[in-house]
Amino acid sequence: LPSAPGGVSTEHLVYSLTGADGSGSLRKNPIDIDEIGYFGDDGGSSSGGGEIVSSHCGGICFSDCPPQKYSMTVSDFTRECHIFQEGGRAIVVMRDPLESVVSRYLYEMKMLGRPADDFGGWCRETAERHKEADKYFFDEQMRGMLEGTPCHAEFFKWVQWYNNAFEMAKELKMDLHVMHHDDYKSAFKETVAGVVDFFG
């Protein structure tokens, strides 16, 4: 279950589907569908075999991170997702890019114990910190597109993450189901039903 940084918690969705214990992390403790199954529309349990694993994959480092650390190829991204064979199914959770970046800002401030009262300052500070690295890493055309964009590194990561996720699914011949963060919040029952149908 790949979800971009700052996106909705896929783990919450999985626990809603399976009724499994919501403690711990799916990344460290995958759910075995053979043992638990998941709940269908009729309230019965179904099982399709395999494991459910949640992952942010790669390219998600926070602000203290130059471009050579967050830029990655599809192959690098796939390794970070811990996917090593073709086939299977994946759910990609999409979120509005600005909401995603703001969410990452709030999370980073919380982790650093700093007040979250200067989003613009955080963007400027990050851009200034990696200005020289950007010159060497990005070509002139890319720098022209990024110049003047607040938090350009964060938006680059957002675009790159989804490009890599969709390309990975294509290369590995994976069945793909796309969820939208707002649908998850405003139409939870319908969204869960869509995921159940996908796994069915």
C-alpha cells in the first residue's frame, strides 16, 4: 500500500478492512490475509492470500535533505518499497500537493519540538540551505521551473513520488487502485467498498 509522505494513513484503512489490531506498524508487521481475511459488504470475511504491507517507499526525506538524497530512479524507489517480484496489487493514495506539503511541515515541526507558525519561513530556509546543491544537481531548465516556487523541493518530491509509483506499477505489471485523500475523508464507506472490490 504505497502512500506518499503527508498522505492519508493507509494503515488506518487496512485496520478498518481487516478488523486487525491497530497497534504497531504494517511496515514492520505485515498482515497475513490468509489468517485474518477482510470484511466484505455483507459483513462476511474473505481471503485472497498474501500479505498487506504499508510503505512510503522512498524519496521522502524532510527539509534537511539535499537533492542528491531525495532524487531517485524507479529502481531505487521500488527497492525502498520492498517489492521484489512482478504481479500483485497496489493501492496508491493521492493527496492535494499543497495539503501534503503543509502536513509534512507540521509533522517536522512536531518532531523538532518547534512551533508551527512560519510555513513560509520554513520554505525559504530550506531553499536557501540547499541553493548551492540545487545548482549542481538540477539542469538549467529544471532550475528555471523551480525558481520562485515556494518549497520547490517538497513539490519536486511530490511529483517524483507519484511518477515513480505509477511507473513502478507499470513495470512490475501490478494491478493498481488509486484512492484520493478527500474521498477517504468525505466518503469513507464508499472508499472502503472500492478497496474491498479491488482485493476481491
